[in-house]
Amino acid sequence: MIKPLSLLPAGLALGLVGCTLAPKYQQPAAPVPAEWPTGPAYAETGTVKNPQEIRTLPWPDFFPDEGLRRVIALALENNRDLQLAALNVQRARAIHGIQRAALLPTVDAVGRMSRQRTPADLSSSGRSQTTERWDANLGVASWEIDFFGRLRSLKDRALEEYLASEQAHRSAQIMLVSSVATAYLALAADRESLTLAGDTLQTQQDVLRLAQRRFDLGLVTELDLRRAQTQVETARGDMADLTRQVAQDENALNLLLGTPCSPELLPPNLAAVQPPAGVQPGLSSAVLLQRPDVLQAEHLLKAANADIGAARAAFFPRISLTTAIGTASSDLSGLFKSGAGAWSYAPQIVMPIFDARTWSAHRAAKVQQEIAVKQYEQAIQSAFREVADTLAFRGTVDERVAAQQSLVEAVTATSRLATSRYDKGIDSYLGVLDAQRSLYTARQGLVFLQFAKRANDVRLYAVLGGGGQPTEKVETLAKSQAH
């Protein structure tokens, strides 16, 4: 006679190596050009020996400024959004563990006692009787043998969702690093603008005092005095606005850090911050396939692919096994005596005949897979557009900065000449007023362009997939558990 537990190894082997009905995964073609855009707006992108260099370039190597490094490290340690992303990874990994464990039988030890009274008219002896039974068993309760890969498909889906959550965590880390760097540079730029506004206010106040003395002596008209006063009040308003902006920049940075930032880590101006290292994207747009948001979309596509396998398996028989071996006795003292052995063996097969839900579930799984394909393609297209926009800005910003620098020099000379002509009585104060206003605007524009150039370098590093920790361990896990 075949012992029930002797079938467990064979069933276990069949359950673990059974086939799967999921369609073979094929990576969709990238719906973007193979190379980055070219033209007047784009500088030479250069080439890199390995397209993965940017993806694996650690952020401390990209940001040479020590203060910025310390601020980013604080954010990576304390930012709540990043901590939530990490918890989502842990949850997805636990869910994958649950689905993977479903392939294995659940073995339980069960002790049971029952008492039953049979009335006389139902008793074979014609007398009422009370029976007592004691059982101690070790067994498997309804273990599904995965012949058609339903459980394996669900396990594969859970694995891909776990890997997608890991890529979402890496994407959140890249976004955090770039956001902190941009906020840090914005604070430096606004502080520099605030200093510039303060210097301008001081200059305008000096001009106003001079105009007041001249007005008192009858050398200038009241119109010149009021024009000088207008410049002072405008500068005071700019000071108030920039003071508020600097405070808001600090609040935004503290929110990203998840903790108050020490004042000595904050930059006084842009010149005090070492610029980030330059990166070259290379000529091929294939580097986008390694961006974490694109990898996340691909893992979700693979999960939808596995769902089709589970939906297909629902059309096939489901085989389960319930078995137990132990002892039984009419009293507790005889439970473990010789001859008290007992066993049970109950295989079951369920063959679906008609269930309209299985057809609907199969159609839903196929449509979900098509949706995942479109989302994957959309992620690649969005990534290509982000990189192309960043490259277009990078290709023109140097010319803009150079032009703005020349403008500042020209307006500085104009302001100096206008002031000299006014002092000599050759020209009216209106020329001085216009020159000073143009100089202030030009200098503020130069500060903004210098900030925008550095922020664009940070964005290029981020949109090419840099700034996140490599996930080689997770990718190794994916390969080891794929089959």
C-alpha cells in the first residue's frame, strides 16, 4: 500500500518545476529615435565608452561641494518620502515571499479530542452509548500541486512588483538628490540676489541724500528728487520680496531634508558653491532603458504578463492534496501505544466546466498587459523628451550667459557715463535713472542664468538615471528567482 506522505516529494517536485502558461516576454521596441536630437539648439554631446557610467556615477562624485554633499546626505537619511518608498519595497518583498511560499505545502501538527453520544434508537446495540476519540496527526491541509503554473505565475507577478517597487525607491532617491541640489542652488542664487538688492538700496539711498542736498540748494528740480526717491522705494520692495524668498527657500530645503539644516551648511552665494561635474549622455538614447522609472514600467509590464499565465491556468484542472499521519485512540493513555497508528489520504481534482468569470478575468489580464505596454512606451517617450529638453537648454545657455555678462559690462559703463554727465550738468537725472534700473535688472538676470545653468547640469545628471544607488543585488535576485 502506498503511504500518503511518500507522495509528498514527488508532488513537491512537480509543483516546483511545473510548466507555466504565461506568454514569453518580449521587450517592446523603444518608440524614440536611436540618437539624441541635433541642430542649432544642441551642443556636441560627445561619447562615453560605457553608457552605464552616468547611471552608476555616485552622487558624491558628481557634487564636489562639501556643504552640498552634507546636505544631500542629511536628506537621504531623514526625508520622509524616501523612507516611505523604502517601506513600500519591504512590503512588496514580503508579499513576494508569501506568493513564493504558496508553492510549498503547509505542514501542521494537530491534536484533537472529541466526545459523542449516540441515542439508543440509533445505536446498533439498542442502548445509548458515549464514545470518546483522541487524535494526534502531522499532515498537509489542501496543498495545491501547481501542474499548470497558476501559483508560479502569481509568484512571478509578485516578484516583478517587488522589483518595480525597488526601482520606484531608486527613482525617489534620484528625485530627492536632484531636488535638494536644485533647492540648495536656488537658495544660493536668491541670497546673492538679496545681497545685490541690498547694495542697490544702499546706492540709491546715497543718491537720494545727494539729490536732497542739491534740491535744498536749488540745483535740481523736485522731479529729480522724486525720481531718486522712487528708486529707493523700489529697491526697498525688492529687498522685502527677496528676504521672503530666501526664507521660503530655507523652508523648502528643510522639508526636503526632513530636519532643520544647520546655518553653517547654507551657501552665502552661488560663487561659494562648487559647480557640479559635467556629464556626457553619449550618442545613443538606449541609456534611457536603464532609467529607474523606465525599469519600473518594464517590471510592471512583466507582472501583467505573468497575470495572463495565472488567468490561463484557471481554465485547467486544479489538483490538491490533503494528507495526514498520526495516532488515534479511544482514550488519552492509549494514544501513543503500539497499533494506534492512523493515516488519511484525500487527493482532489477540480475541473472547471462553466465559469464566466474565468473568461472575463483572462480578457482583463490581456487588456492590462496592453495597458502596461503603452505605459512602458510612454515612460520611454517622456524620458527622451526630458533629456532632449535638457540638452537643448545646455546647448544654448553658455551663449546666453556670455551675452548677459557682456550686457552687464555695457550697462555698467552706461551707468557710469550717465552719472558723470549728470554730475557735470550735461544730462538730466532721467538718464541716470534709466541706466541704474537697467544695470540692476541685468545683474539680477546674470545671477538667474548662472543658477539655471548649474540647475540644468543637475537635471541632466538626474534624467539620465544618475543619483541613485545601484541595484545589482536586486537584479541578481530577479535572475535567480525568475525560474
